[in-house]
Amino acid sequence: MSIFQEGLSPNPVNHIALTPLSFIERTASVYPHYPAVIHGGIRRDWQQTYQRCRRLASALHGRGVNAGDTVAVMLPNIPAMLEAHFGVPMIGAVLNTLNVRLDAEAIAFMLNHGEARALITDREFHDVVREALTLIKRPILVIDVDDPEYGEGEAVSELDYESFLAEGDPDFDWHWPSDEWQAISLNYTSGTTGNPKGVVYHHRGAYLNALGNQATWGMGQHPVYLWTLPMFHCNGWCYPWTITAMAGVHVFLRRVDPQKILNLIHEHQVTHLCGAPIVLNALVNMPDSAKAAIDHPVKAMVAGAAPPAKIIGAVESMGIAVTHVYGLTEVYGPVTVCAWHDEWNALPLEERASLKSRQGVRYLTLEGVMVADSETLQPVARDGETIGEIFMRGNTVMKGYLKNPEATAEAFEGGWFHTGDLAVWHPNGYVEIRDRLKDIIISGGENISTIEVEDTLYKHPSVLEAAVVSRPDEKWGETPCAFITLKSGHQADDATIMQYCREHLAGFKVPKTVVFTELPKTSTGKIQKYVLRDWAKAL
Amino acid sequence: MSIFQEGLSPNPVNHIALTPLSFIERTASVYPHYPAVIHGGIRRDWQQTYQRCRRLASALHGRGVNAGDTVAVMLPNIPAMLEAHFGVPMIGAVLNTLNVRLDAEAIAFMLNHGEARALITDREFHDVVREALTLIKRPILVIDVDDPEYGEGEAVSELDYESFLAEGDPDFDWHWPSDEWQAISLNYTSGTTGNPKGVVYHHRGAYLNALGNQATWGMGQHPVYLWTLPMFHCNGWCYPWTITAMAGVHVFLRRVDPQKILNLIHEHQVTHLCGAPIVLNALVNMPDSAKAAIDHPVKAMVAGAAPPAKIIGAVESMGIAVTHVYGLTEVYGPVTVCAWHDEWNALPLEERASLKSRQGVRYLTLEGVMVADSETLQPVARDGETIGEIFMRGNTVMKGYLKNPEATAEAFEGGWFHTGDLAVWHPNGYVEIRDRLKDIIISGGENISTIEVEDTLYKHPSVLEAAVVSRPDEKWGETPCAFITLKSGHQADDATIMQYCREHLAGFKVPKTVVFTELPKTSTGKIQKYVLRDWAKAL
């Protein structure tokens, strides 16, 4: 034993569980009367918000919910959702945020698989929730949120959220987790095949990614954060904890509506927001008069798909500085960032946007990222051409999949987390996604990156949205099939589109099929490629 | 076992030692050609700096220095000191930064007590070091730094630092620490009585406090940091790691010189610096023409003593925004901050400065602070009047004192770290130091805060510096004794000073003795009160 170990073991003075619960205690203590919550006409400060979180913890505890129990929530972006991010773990319970766009069967599966003891639900989803509760065939504590900003729908139970909070003690003496490895939340992946997998987060990772977010953005005190990103998605990329740590303001938004987003940005002088490129695209396509509402600097963190070069350019010309990040449910949301180089500002917009569409480099709080061969885990050449799979390791990688040791072992095989995303590694170490492992098109033995084809399609002046998937083909094995939504008032046919692609892409990458349609999307704005693949097969 | 534990243990994919070594790997990879080091005419980028750190690690390894070994450094603020903060822990060794103002006996004590295997030393200290090496009576690897910015002095050994680096491999494959609890550094407290105590830091705490610094300052990417704070003091408050994490620039400064500081701030557009109030005081007392060099926003973090209200005001009028923090060697430097409230900006300067002189609230990365009774550990009333001792707990509290289980147990008694500092707790939760436990004056049964008396003295127009200590007194037990340095060209006598105090303080707080003199100071600019106490006794 070295002299630096002897008698120097961790003890309760110098080794305490890392937890984002620490953040709200501090912020409520230091800035009790600073604004915390803005939601429609509701205004609450940090003291009130902290008290509501403690009431929630106390009330759950009073109803028999204990450490290690699961509390599910079926909530849009409203204050109760923020409160659940603190109130539930305050009693050592685990927060299971359900995707509000799912159907009753999927919700029932999650409630049963996650063994939820309680469910907090918004009236908007009463149909689905009522059906799900029938399907789970066991009693569960259900608490209804009657959000004044919705004002419709029906209650599912007799227990109203505000009455429930009234049962709780605003000074409830919550307990610091004894172990930072303790679970804090459960997030089901959307799972396009088979049952969804339950991704388990722990306090340590939530604390670190929350700090990683603010370091990445160089976020000062008191950000004003607009909730354009669903909070049920990777716990809102840990921003419920980040914004609270920085004593900021949470500005809520039940549903993405570009006009409302512009209004809120203007009214509350919003400084930060996050979302999928689709959210930015919606803003870009608003009339100039509406876009003029942004008269101060706004920062947007974008992930979920590589934002097409064109959208980045258009958004930045609106005065929104875009930071492109990348992550997955399994890693608490964003964990890589396209870390910007000031000298790139001198490049033409097209080149800047192209650089910005890279997924970039690891967060300060993720310990490793590499692009490597999916089988051998040998890193690929950093040549910007060789395609490999993105692998990660670090303290913001999930504990694993709930009750699924096989999937967990598979995900962690070889000592790295397998993302399933295919990318190239540029000479400067920046990762750039080429495709999902299952999205790549192999046509006549050639790999086609659907993202590259989509990027080209987005540059066509009439294209509003585009997605490319593989279509089975007797001769080529697969061929690229493009689904396109045109801008309103624009016209184009498949021959025009193909000709445009031929001018900008290698011949084998040009879509052999072009379909004009609305694109199916997930609740987080991601285009549902598996639906499109089915469509392509059926053509 | 809960469902959230089963099969979900930490593994090498999702649980990796937190370490600040992670920062330099990332910064050198993402910003290899961004400036890292400015020192006189020396300019190095992050790739070069990282390679030099790896060379250092490799060369130490080649000379038989192993994990758990101690490497001492006797260095001013020069690039080699930064390199040691990474190169030494890269091989699992422990960095012992020696206070360059100490004498040979103290240095010898530390080299022996810390069991140093190697010493990296600057020529400026060749006399002391040579004598210390004689005293330790055992062979030790000595490496001499011949800093071109010094250009004098003599070598102590034949081994030159640059030649030593040349022995090392710039691509040395350093190993991530296997355990974040592993020691990273050893800092001896100045110990006014008895032998100095060796404070042991670990990788986890260094990582967290480095991030805590950045969050507290809302520090964006690429800060330009001027090294006015000695890097041997609490590892430069963890800023060697913070600035590296943020891909900033380290601007070095061998010796505090107000004109040089102003020149460097101007020339390199310095954004951040740290130091004791004495550093700011030196800037304030420069002629206006010199002060005009600061033509851009500069942020200063100040600690080491409560900055007198007057200094805060004067510095801010120079365009330097002051953040007041507080900490001790035992907690990695600053761990509380006088977190500012925007509404305080509307207050008169005097009130603002008075608020800013509070030590404040815990960092995001410290888990707990309280003011409590020294014996019972019962928190005192938050009334801004009741004096208690400051206690801390959290992940940035030291592992303990090296080879000193008694002192460690005493420091951690009752589950909190005992700071030995006396403070009041304001109703808003902000801590304000009244005195060191051993500095408080008890006169006729009344407690006198020497800081309060000093604050009054500093307001006198002729006072440049002031320090108050207790003087034994037959009648009163103790009485306040003031040591004062007057501004050049000013005159005052003891009667004037006492009269001034009588107008601003309760009668029993007025110094009964006033001595005009130069004040003895530590190398970090702290006034040496134990020397003054001896002087007062001898009066």
C-alpha cells in the first residue's frame, strides 16, 4: 500500500454521491426569488419550485412509494415534468418518462416492464392512458395533471396533481442518495423492432452530463431556456438539471408551434433552446415578419439527425447560433459536440455549414469516442472516407438495459458502447455520421450514405423535407428511394429531382425512385425511416 | 436487490475514473494548434504542450519513477509547472508543489516527509535547494529548469529539464488512472505552528473543482488566463486543469509585478486572473496612465482574505469584475463563492462592496457548507451576528493529511471538515468570515473581529495596508493592536488613527496600539499574522 492510500480512504466528509439533486438545493438557497418557471400565465420562483418538488417527494413517500420504485410520467413539457425530475429521485425512486406519442399497448408494456408504482399523467392523453391502465391488469397510483394551458381532456383518476402536492410537506427532508450509482431514471428506446429497451441512468451520469452541457455551451448564470425539446426524450438531454444548476428559467411549451416559439423567444428574451433539426426548419420556414421577433442572441443546440447544411445557414442568418451535438438515449442525450474553431468563421457559408453538420468530438464529460470496425473494434483510418461504427465509453454511458442482460452485454461488447451509427473519422478527429448501421444502402456492392443523398436533396430550392431509404432491387440488391415534401407553392417531378442529384452526386447514389409525400415522424421530430422502408418495399 | 441494480453493475464501459488528465487529451486533440502557453518570448500550442507533458511522463518513467511515487517541484509560474500538473500524474505519480519562498529546512522536511523520488527545480532557488538536498541525506533525481525569463542562478544538478524532456517519448502511452480516488497531488500547508501538514488531493476532486471553477465563472471556451496566482498554492486553485479543459491560454508570470501584469493584460487581452487582494491592491495603486492599459473586460477571482471594501470598489472602477471566492488548501482552493445577484448592482458602491466581501455560498461542486458551533457542530442562527466555525463536506475535500491520521481524524471529526475559520451566517445563507479561529481577539469578554477593524482602517485615506492582531493585556486579557503601512507621501499618527476608528467602531474594538511599519507577507501575499502576533507580544 502506498503512503497515499494508508489511512486515506473515502469517508462521509470527502466522498459524497454526485447527484443533480444537489443543484436544486443550491439554487433554491442562493436564488430563492429568481424566476424558475414560466408556463402560460404561471410564474414560480426557485423557492416555490423547490417546495413543490419536496411536496411531490413527500406525497409519493406518504403513498408508499419507496426507494428503488418506479414512478412513470406521461407528460408534455409542463412544470410538473420538471418537478418530477427532482421530486421522484428525492425519495430514491426512479423516474420513467413515457413518450406521449405512443399507443396504449406500448405504454402498458413500459408500465409493466418498468414495474411502475405510480403514474403522473396529463389529461391530454387520457384515452391512451385509460386503455393502458386496463391492459396492465394491476392497480397503480394514478395522479392527473390538469394543465391550465391545455384545459381540455378528462381525468383518469380522482387524484389531482395539485391536491396530491397539497398532501406533501414543502420542507420534506429528502435524503441524498447513498450511492451515485443509484438509478435516477428509466428511458425506453423507441425500438423499431421487438420490444422497447429500458435504458437506466444513474445519479453520477446525470450530474456529469448536466455539467457537461453547461461547459460545452460556456453557459453563464441565469440562462432563459425554452423547452422546444421533449423532456421525455433522454430526460430532456439532462437540461432539467443543467438549467436548474445554473439558476436559469425554464420556459415551457406543450407542443412545438413555430409562431409560439418565436413569441416566447421574444417575450422572455430566451437565450437557449434545443431540438431536432425539424424544429429549426419550422422556424426557418416562417415568414420574415415573424422571424424578426428574434432581436437578441439565441443559442440552439441541435441533434437527433445531422442538420442539413441549408438549415444551418438559414437559421444562423436569423441570429440563432447553432451548436451541433450528437448522442443517443443510451448516453443521456448529447455527448459529442461539433466544437467550433473561430477560424472557420471566415469560410463561405456552405463550407461552414458542412463543417457544422459533423457530430464532432467528445464532451468534456465523456471519456472516449472512436470510429471503428463493428466486428474487430479496430479504429478506422482518420481519412474522412472509411466508414466505421461509432463507439463510446465514459461516465455518461447508461447502467445498461433494464432486465435485459443479453442486450446490455451486446451493447457493451468489447469494452465499448456500440452506438449502431456509422460514421467517418476526419483527419482532425471529428466524427461525421454517414448513417445508421441499418440505414446504409448497399447498391451493387457500393455503400451509399442516405445522409449524403438527403443533404443534396435539401439543397434543391423546392425541397422542404427529404428522406432516403433503401428499396429492394433484383438487379442491384438495393437502390436509394427518396421521399420528398415540397415547399408550399413549389412544384417538381421525379425527373427534375433525379437530374438535380445527377449533377451533384455519383451516379450510383442518385435515387432510382422519388415519391412526393408528407413524411411520417416520431414525437421528437425524427423522420420514421422504418415506416418509409415499409413504404419503399411496398412500391 | 432492486430491478435497477440486478445485472447493472459498473463496468469499464460506463464507469471510468474522473481525472483532469482527460482535459488535456481532449484539448490537444480538438484544438491542437490553438495557443496554450505564453511565457516571455515562448509560444506553444496545445499539441506541443501535450507532447511535452507526455515527454515528461515518459522521461520520469524511464528514470524509474512509478505510480504512487512523489515528484516534487520548486517552480515559479512557468510552463514547466503546467507540464508537471499533467506529466507527473500521467504515470500515476503524485505532484508535490513546494512553496518557493520557504527555507531549506522546510523544503527538506517536505522532501523527506513526502518521500519525493524526484525534484524539478528552477535556478532561482538553487541556494535553498542545494542546502535542502544536503539536509535530506539521500539521493534524489534532480532536474534543473533554466528559464530564459530568469536567465540567472545556477544549476543544482547536471540534468537539464529540456534535455530530460528529450529523453521522453512525445507519444508516450500514458495510462488513465484506474481509480479516481488515486492521489494526484500533495500540498503542504504553511503550518504556523509545528510541522507543515501534507494535504493529499485525488483525481476525482481535481476534476470536479476544475469544472466547478468553470461553472462558477460561466467561463466560455478559450479564456486567456494570467498566472498572477502562485501555481504552488493549492495547485493554482485547480486552474492548470480548468484552463486546459476550456482550451484556454496560460499566460505565465514568474513574479507579481503590477506594471508587468498591466502590460500582459493589455498585450494578450487577458480575460481572467486570480489572486489575493494584495495583487489587486497593487494594481489599484498604480498611476492612472498605467491602469488605462485595461481597455477590455477582465474578470478577477479573489480569495485568501476578505478583500477590503475599498479595494473592491477601486478595482471595479478599473474595469475588472471581481468574483470573491473562499477556500483552503484542504479543499483544493476555492469552494465557496459570493454568488452575485443582479439586483445588487443598483446599490451604492459601499454596499455592493460590503456584500461582495462575503465568502458566500458553496460551489456547484461542493456538497455542503455550514456555520456551526465548533464543539457541538450545531448550526448557528442565520442572523448575520452569531459567530460560528465554517464546516464543509463534499467531493473537493482532501483525502486527508499524509502520514498524519490524528490530524486527519481531527479535521474530519463529527462528519464535517473543520476549516478553523470563524464566520457569521447571513439570513440569505451567505457566509461571512469574521476571523480565523486563532485570530479572533477576546477583549474584556467581548469578541472582536480583526477583519472588521481592518476594514475600517482600510477606509482611512492614508492607509495603504493594515493588519490587526491581539496583544496580551493584563486588564482586558487581549486588546487589538494595529500594524499599518501608510501610502507614500501620506502622514498620520496613532492618535489620528484611533480617533478615526472611534468614529466608526464600537469603543472596545478601537486598537489600543498602532504601529506604522511594512507588513510581513507570505509568498502568496497573505499578511503573516503570526509574525505580527509575536511583534505585538514583544511591544
